Amino acid sequence: MSWFKRTASPVTPTVDLEARRAEREALVSAIARRMALDRSLGLPALSDRVADALRAIPRELFTPPGVAARAYRDDVLPLAAGQTLSQPSLVALMTELLRLQPGDRVLEIGVGSGYQTALLAHLGATVFGLEVIADLAQAAERRLAALGLKGVTVRVGDGHAGWPEAAPFDAILAACAAPMVPPALVAQLRPGGRLLLPVGPAQGPQQLCLVEKGLDGAVRERPLLAVAFVPMVTR
């Protein structure tokens, strides 16, 4: 099994964080408006913390060169190996739904290009990222290093199994759909934790589901909204 580990010490960023800042600001404003409209569905508004993370992370760094010009549209973008980079408004919503606090331990399944990983790390989470495609995992690790982010460990692995050696987690987030909530992930969630993942068939209707584990260990699953994600692949 392959591992790629970011050290806990900060690294000097090697990318221009000022480039396209105005575009990032415009995207944050558009996301805030969209999420405000979705409050009627019981979904959260965009918080200052998540908005600041969106401003800080250059999304163009996490897109293939051929689509970098579209980095600040609220669109799904293609990645290698048939994978995708979720639209920023959905990334922001999923981040808000986790209710993260600095120091929380987060399992991320489907690291992809590393954009969601970067946002979680910027919020102060300790992130354990799983990516089934080795080339994507390695490229994501290089991008995270270029931003000087810390507290992130990425490995190649099957999301269905989770990461038992690093459990329990305060939050688990999956950017790929499973036909049902994997029992291993529920088991690795600490009492009081939250698991967010798309549930449904690869080519059929999917629901973004929030799974909450009570302090007494009781588990509640709640569908939130219709989504379309690539499937969670088994190695």
C-alpha cells in the first residue's frame, strides 16, 4: 500500500496566492448567494470560516491545465481517469455540513485533485485522505506541498474500508458514491461525529446523506439533496 505524508511543520508556499484573487472573491460571493437561497431546504449558509478558506485556496492549482480557465465557474470539472472535481458550491456546502473545529480528525474519501483536502486543512483539520488512483494521490500531494499546508496524510486505498488505524474520526467525508453507507465508515466515526457521503447507484439517482452518531452510539441517517458523483471504487 502506498503512502504520502505531509509533515506537521509548515512549508513555504511555492505558488502565487495573489493570482486570480478577484475571481476567487467573485466565486465566494456567488456561493454565498446560492447557499442563502438553499436555507429554505434546511441547509446551512456560508460561514466566514469556510468563505475565508475558499478565498485562500487557488482552485486553478487543482484543475488540469486545459480547464484552468474555468476554475472559478461554479462547475464540475474533469480530472484524469474519469474522475471529477466537484462544483465549488457543493464543496462549500459539504464542508459546512461537517461543522469542523480546529484539530478535528477528518477522513476524506476520494481525494481527487486535493481541492477539498486543501480546504479542510486550511480550516485546521488533521486530514487523512484516501484516493484509489495512485497518480491522482501523488499529484494531490504535490499540490498540497506547494501550498505549504500541514496536517495532511494521503494514501492509496479503498474508501469502503476506511482507515481503521487512524480512527476514530470526528468527521468523514466522501466525494464518491456508495450503493449504501459502508458499515466500516460508521464504525470508524467517533460518538458525536458526522459522516457525509453520496448514496446510490453509479448511473442512477443519488442522495447526499448525513449520518450522525450520537454520544450513546445511536446512528441516524438523513438524506439531504439529490447529487451526482462518480462511484466509490473497490480495489
